[in-house]
Amino acid sequence: MESVENCRSYPPLADCLRYADPNAEPTEHQPSVADVLQVKRYLQQRELPQELIERIIDEGSYWPHSTIYIERPRTFPVYREGKRHDGGIFIRTLPLGVHGTEGDFRIVEKDFEDGGTAWEKKLQIGGLDDALPSAPMLSSSRPCRKIEFQLWTRDQRLRKQFPITFTASYVWCDISIEKLEAPISDPVEWPARFLFDECSAELSSMPPDTGRPFYPPSMKLLKNLAAKSSASDHTMFWHSSDAFDKDADGDCFWHFLDNTFDRQAAKTAEVGKMVRSLQVGDCMSMLAYSRFPESEAPVHEARVTVYWAV
């Protein structure tokens, strides 16, 4: 996976937010929907059982993807009309598995200027792909296979007051699953601001866990490290197969206040359930939270890549 620094080499918002750099270093091949279907047809011509074909595709991680990258330095909590809001959205994925969402989409800081393209652009999604003879058959039960999160953030201001004794962090990032009010079939215009702004009128959010309000839940994405004020590039992986990447940023991924998930096996099992629960059209929103008045959550940029099966 590329670093956030490499991602900055791409051109800014253009061609409906899609980015590509013909001069970039060669990277691992990312198959398209058409590529996956072509491989499946080849294997079917060899008279392989469909179950074996699906297993080959999954074992090779040969899935299409949708990547959203946003560079927008923000500090949480946010203040609107003089009122403090402990949390807020930073990035939202496009609807899972919907035509037109495949590929890479990027918004950089200057696109957020007043009247900038980040607020005005609209994506054409839904409908059928003219390059395909028919609509691809998405996996109806478990379409999502893997999610990669990359976040550039740092510890909060509260550490300055307690440089030695501050052992817990109440600044964290969490993931919310949002569902479309109605399935997308015909082509629609998807505003670019949905990638980073509230849109409660168009999406319905799953109710949050209110058992421990204002505290990092055990299933949070990331909790800032205590006594570490320098900015860090955090990379995390969620798999539908209950697997985990040993090279992931474990120091921020596996530490929890209540030790509910203090083992990798327990965490990955719960994450796997969440990934497998995603359905076609679902969006995932990453929100940043800051618990106490003197704490801050500076988030600089983030990238989320979702892989799904066809």
C-alpha cells in the first residue's frame, strides 16, 4: 500500500475526482470489475467448479476496489456557531459495489476553498457499465472482502499538562456504517461533499452503541497513543476472513482502555463480523472524537480503500 506522502504526488481533483499519475512508480496491479469477470470466464472455460473459482479469486485477493483519499487538516472538537461538538466526520466511502464507484478518488486541501470543486463536483454512479455485456453479479451475502484505512494524525494537547502520568487517551477515531434510503439502480448524481460532509437526509446511520457514551468503544478504529505528540502515519486492515496483517500499525490498533479486545484474535473476529455484514450500497464513515475540554484530535489526511467481490 502506498504511503500518504506518495499519494500527494497525484494531480488534484479532476475528471470527477478520479486520480492517476502516468509517471508514478509501478505498483501492485489493482484489478477492475472487467478484469475479474474475464478471469472468471477463463476458469469457467476450463470447467472448474464455481465454488473453486470463487476460492481461487479470494485466495488471490483479486477484487475490484474503491479508494477515497482526502487531505483536509482539521482539529476535533469542532465548533459550529459557538458550540462545541466532540465528534465529526472526516471521510466517507462511496456506496459499496455500485457502478461508477470503482477506482481512485482524491480531494486535496485547496479543493475545500469557498466554492471549490470539492463542494460543487458530482459523481455519476449507478446504472450499468457500457463496457460489460450485463451487470456483474455481486456477492449477495458477503460482498465486502477487505478494508484498508490509512490515517495521518497525532496525540492531543492534554499531554502537555501531564507529560508523565497521562496514560490513557480519549481522542479516537471510529467507524460508522450508513445505509442508502433506497437502492441505486438508475444513474444518479452523487455530490462530492458526501465524501466528507454530513448527509443525514440521504443516508440513514446505524444507531451508535450508547452503553458507554463519550468513551472509545472496544470496536473503535484507532485510539491516539498517550505521550506521543509527533504525527504518525497509521495503517490498519479489516478482513472478512478474520485475518490480520502482522505488519499493521499494532501500537495504535490493539491498545484499548478497557482491555475488552486485548488479543488480536478477539479483535479480528469482531472486525470480520462487521466487514461481512456490509451490503451493496453501504457507506462507511470515519469520525474523529475528542472527549475532554482540553483534548484535541488533529487529523491531517486519510485514505480508505474498500475491496468487494463480483
